[in-house]
Amino acid sequence: MKSNFIWDNTMVHPLCASLYTERDKEVDVDNIRYAKDLIKKHTGLFSNFRGSVQLVYATMLSLAENPEIKLEKALKAYNSLKNEFWSTQYLPISAFVIADLADPVDYAAISKRAKDLFRVMKQEHPFLTSGEDVTFAVMIALSGLRIDLAINEMERCYQVLKGDFFSKNSVQSISHVLTLSDENTADKCRRVVDIFNGLRSRGYKFGTGNELAILGVLSLGSKDINKVINDIIRVDDFLQSKKRFGIFGIGRPQRMMYAAILVMQEYNKEIGNESDRVMNMTSINSVTGVIIAQQIAMSAAIAASVASASNNN
């Protein structure tokens, strides 16, 4: 992925690679390039499908039996979502999942249901709820959970976890993921904390930003905490020894996130396809969040430099 798509964001190369790894396939460069051309052909220059994670969408299309039909469905789902939500880089992710799991006649209803859910989420946490939460609203809308029950479970998970992590925004993302499980609230929340603390106690500090949502999904994939911790460490150690994953690579928090993604992919083989989709959606959402955060930080740094230069002049 890195050698063939050098102009794409470095952060997405491991994620795209993991999508192929999940299928036990070698990367098909020609198919991905064809998919990128499809996206360019059917979307405008400033479309969210052509943003920082365009390569991810092209990779997803390249794995489809009929990429043209998959893109057509995703664009229809995207248009339904745009009728309910403002434009955001997170909408295409949701559109792909809706296209995978629902019939076109249901796109509008699912989008409206997601908007109704998002509206209540915004009422509960107006300063925390943002574009990235649209993806979780869509996931829950697709699950068929009643809105009131989903909101209540989100809030219970949030209250249990908010004292364990500094970033309340990340806690909210975890609570959205955990809502998809009907397991006892305290048990599933405690498992996330135990995995995080277990890694830290062994010198492996998992990221506390957008990456945390991955641990939420991972905690639902196995109840054996020690196994989860050991597997993440084994994969992280392996990745660290490889080019572009080491000290001058993508960074330890992101590397551990990818280690957790790879571990969850293995667990998913025992759980089923629905879990695969939840994991992939959460993975893409998390990576997109990391990229956007980096872009905002870079923009702020540039703006500060320009302001400083102007003042000096």
C-alpha cells in the first residue's frame, strides 16, 4: 500500500492493508486504482469521498464483487444521510455500511432514525457530540435498538467510564460502541478499563484519543482479559520490528491501535460478519478522527505561524 500509493495519507496505509489482511488476500493494486478512478468519476472535486481517507473507500470498493454497484448504493445512502445531516468527512463511512446492510428502499428511514438518535445524543452531551458521532448513530439505527433504550444505555456506560479516562469525548465514543451489546453495563465497561490498565501496567500505553473506541469493540469480542492483553502486546511487538512501524514510523499510539484491529479481526472469525462490519466501521471512524485531529493541529500551527510573522512585520 505504501509503495504504490505514496501520495495518500500515511495513516491510512496500515488500515487499508488490514482490510486485505482480514480477507487473507494480497493487496490488489490494479483494483484499488480502478476503484479510485470510479470515485473520481462519480463524485465532485470537493466530495467527502475524496478527502483524506479516499484510499480507504477505494480499498473497500476493490474488495467488492461489483465495485460499481457498491459505489452506486453507497452514494444513494450518502445522499439520504445528507438530507438529515450536515456535510462531514464521517458520512461516507456510514453510507458504505448502510449500503452493505440495508435495502435501498430503507436508506431514507435509516438516515432519519439516525438523525433522531443523534439529536437526542446532542441534547444529552451538546459539547461532546460532533460529526464523528454520526457514524455511531447510524450503527445503532441499523441495530434496531429503540432510541430511548439506546440513549439510556449510552448514558449508563458514559457515567461508569467517565472517571477512568481524561478525554470525555473518547468516553462517549466507547459508550456508543458498548451500547450495541446487551451485556450487563458494569461488566462490559469494566472489561474496557481492565484491558487499558492491563496494557499500561506492562509498559504498553494505549492511545487515549480516537483510538479508545477500538478497545470498546475489542472488549466485546472476548471476555478473556489476559488473552486480549497478551495478543495485543504480541502483535504490537511484531509490528514494532517492521519498517514504518518502529520509532520513526506512524507513532506508538496508532501502532497499538492497529495491533488491536488485527487482534479483533482474528476474534471476529469466531463471532460472525456483523461484528466484522462494526469493527471495520469503528476502525475507519477512529483513523479518520486521528487524521482530522492532525489536520486541525497542523492548520492551527500554520495559522499561528502566519499570525506571528504578521505581528513581527
